[in-house]
Amino acid sequence: MLFNVFNNIIGIIGGERMNSEISKKQNKKVIIFAIILSVLSIGLLIFGFMLVSSDKVVMLQSISNLSNKFNYMFEEDHSLLDKLSTAKDIGIKSKLNLTTNDMNASLSFDYLENKEDQKSSLTLDTLLNEQALLNANLVASDNNAYFFLDNITPHYYHTPFEYVSFMSGLSSKDYDKIFALLKETVTDYIDNSDIQKEKVKVLYHGKQKKVNKLTYTITTKTVKEIATKLIDNIKEDTTLLNNISSYLKQSKEETIQNFDEFLKSLDYDQESSLFEYHVYYYGFNQIFAYELQEVESKITLEYKIDEKEMIQISCGGFVFFSLEVSKNKNQYDFNGYIQSFGLDKYPFTGYVTSDTMKLLVSFDENDFQIMIHSSKQERDNNYLYQNNITVSSMQGDQETQLISLDIDVEYYFNQKVNMSLDNSTPISEITDEELAVIQNNIQNHPIYELFQILLENPEFSL
């Protein structure tokens, strides 16, 4: 019994020693494995950092940033673009009304198009100081163009005419696909070896800061090769190519031929630099400035994100347009100036909301206020855009309105051209008596008097 107890104690002690040795060996393996894993992790982290912060990645990120800002401007019109690209019966109405201290003029038109029927109509009405100036009706139907001019032609006349649709368009998906192909093409084309990198000091948040500057030179070769690759990608996308051809009113073969002719026009005898694109950033891809400079003229467009967003256009260091924008709750405040090379500077300031823009401009010691009110409505499957622009002179707080311009545009759908053209006469069959009546009506028409005034006073014309 004592032997068994002693034997068990020896076994336990011996077992602990054996377990301790095994544990030490396992700990060494764990430590070695942890070291190897740490080295690999650090290496992968460094590699990943280098990968996502390479010059090409930063350059492409800058292009993506600008592209997103551009796309945002058109997002609201996607539904209208899709409607215009698919609808068969499309109409657009517009009315412009201009009022000054001594004049009131208006122009309105209504254009309706039935694509499948190959019919369209245009009604045009103009007024000057409440007096009818020119009213006209034009219709395209049955391979003829019909026209009637109020107080000029006694009835409709027509002449042979090949129907043309003016209301075709690409869908938002087509535009998105083209932009996606362009982005893919540029991504594949740009190479790190073509990007120059340098350290520079710039003014940022009111202090001198050392940052990275990337430069990519756009040459005639760049334009030709990117355009070629983009067009090749479009040719391979049968649906997109067909939609573009339909929009251009061409066969697929004609579109391809025109693409090829366009690419041929980009041929060059010797490669030359066209633009330099600069990107400024610090830290981990913190891009804050973009520049595009025309190589020959040195005209530079700069977009910078500092305490405010800033856009400047300069030439040889001389800034002739400057705009600063900052967000203030639900509006954007802006200020800037336009400066001529004669050193005259015209400052402006204002704000923009979702439906209003106010602009104050100083010009030759006179202050002017420009107010723009805009609205968009979608009702009964129609799209209505309304805009009002007023220009006023300002003397302190006193406002004197100089000009008011109203512009209303409405897109409508699912209506048919319906005009009686039974009494129309071919132009080739017009009689001498009818021609004499038309000539007499023209000479007594208000539009003729207006042309006479413009001819006698060329300073009134453009």
C-alpha cells in the first residue's frame, strides 16, 4: 500500500515534469508562429497600404470624386430621360415672357411628335407689347411639311419633306453605361509609370503645408488610345450600339463608320502634350485640390476643398475668375469676382437653395441684384419646369426692377397630332394671285416693320 502511494507520488511528479517540458515546447512553437504571423500581417498591411495609396489609385480616386459630383447634377432628371427614350408620343411646351420698363415681349411654342405615325406639329406665337407679332403652325405628315403663317398665308401650303424625329434620346441606363465604360477604359489605361510625384508646399487652412502633388500629362496619344478603347467597348455592346444608332437616326453600320472616321480625325504626326492634370493630397489619400491646365496657353481650372470649396480660373498666375462656396444650413453661400486683364474687378456674392439663387454684382460702381427662382413638378405624368429671373439695380436697400424673365417648360406625353390639312396647296402649284397676296401681307405685317427698324438701326442688332 505504501509502495502504491509512493509510486503514485513519483508518477505525479514525473508527469508534471513531462507536461512542463511539453508545455515549454508548445509555447516556443506558439511564439514562433505568432512572430511569423505578425511579420506576415505587417507585410500584408504594408503591401495593402502601398496598393491602395499608389499614385494610380489616388489619381483614379480623384477622377471618381469629380465624376460623382458631375453625376449628382443629373440624377434628378433620370426619370425624364427614361421617359423621353421610350415614349412614342412626346410633346414639349415652352413660354418665355420678358418684361422691362418700357417693353413686354413673349414667345410660346408647342411641339408634339408621334414617332410611330411619323407626324409632328409646331405652334408658335409671339407678342410684342400685347400685339401679335408672328403666329405660325407647322406640321410634318405623310412625307410633307405643311405651314400656315397667320396674316401672311391665306391657308396651308406644303412641300415634300423627309420626316425627322427631334425628341429621341438615350436612357439614363445608356448614359450610365457609357460613363462606366469610360471609367473602366481610363482605369485600365493609366499606369503608375506615367504619373509624376513630388513634394510641394501649398497654403491649406491658412498655413503652409507639405503635401503630395501628382501630375498626369494628357497627350494626343492619350486621347486617341482612350477614345479607341472606349469606342471598341461600345461596339462590343450590341444593345448600347443599337440605342446610340437609334438616337442618331442611323443604321448600326453607319454609326460604326462615323466612329471610325472620328478616330481617324484624332491621328497625329507627332505626339504632343495637351493638358496637365494635377492632384494634391496628404496622409492616406486625403485629396483636397484638383487642377487642369492647358499646356500651350497655361489656362488653369482649379477646384480646391479648404475651409470653403473654391473654383478658380487663371492664366499665368493671374486669376480672372474666383468662386468660393460654403454650406450654411439648408443653403449654399458663395462669393467671388471676375477680373479682366485690364485689372477691373467685379465682385459678386449670393446664395443658392433648392429652388432659389440670389446674386449681387458690382459693376462700374453700380450694384445689381439677380434673383432666380426655379421649381420642378411632376403631375399627371407630365414634367413642368418653371423659372423666373429678375435683374434689379440696387441703391442701398432700395431695389428698382430692370428686367423680369419667366421661362416655363413642360414635357407631356400620349397625345396625338390633330390638324385639318385638307385645304393645303402644294408650293409648286401656288398661283400668281396668291403670291401677290402673300407679298402684300408681308409688307404690311408687324414683323416686316421690325426688320426694317433693325436694318435701319444696326446698333439694335446683335
